[in-house]
Amino acid sequence: MQYLRGDALVWWEGVRLGHRGPDPLTFADFIREFDRKYFPKEAMDKKKSDFEHVSQGGMTIREYEVEFNRLRRFAGGGITKEDLIRKFLGGMRVEIRKRCRVVTYHRLGDLVEKAAEQETGLAEEHKLLK
């Protein structure tokens, strides 16, 4: 890990030296060990809770997507694609969510694109009504 410095480099060298087994350490191994060392259980639980409760609020759809994806990595790997789409849709503002529910989405990216279009359309409608 060429980008590690100081204590982090010493820690990683210790992990590598303590590794047993025929297979070399992978990047997934690094991430797992890094999270164990630098993200205590309480911090991980907080991030999981943040993901469970993430919603669009005052963010744009694109900002919500970034926050959703940032927190998503803390939720674990057991979430299906359909559940992710349902969760993202459920966290959107009502006026956008209502306009996006008429379609079945097979990818989160498709939902984000549709929601961004609807958000733009709503902004244009609000301008015309003023």
C-alpha cells in the first residue's frame, strides 16, 4: 500500500506479517482490516443507522444520490438491487417520488436519471407559476 504513511503504514505491515495462508492479501482484505482498525463498531452502527434513515430533504436528486451511495457502503452486502431502488425511491421528496413510481426500475441509475428529469420539470413548473 504505497499511499500509507506513519502509523497506518506500520499497522498494515503488521497485518501483512501476521497473514497466514497461501493466498496473498486482496484489496477486500485491506478494506475489511482497515475498517476493523479505524472504524469502531459504534461508528459503523452510526453509519448503518444514517443509511437506514437517509432521505433527500433539501438536497437535489444528484446530491441525494451522492449521500445515498456514500452511506450505502456501511449497510453491508446483503441488500438486493430491488431493495436499494425501493430505499432510494422511499427517501425522495414526495412530489418527485409520486412522478417516478409509475415505472419499474431495474437499475438505481435509471431511477436517478428519471428523478433528476422530474426535479428539473418541477422547478420549471414552479417558475411558471410565480
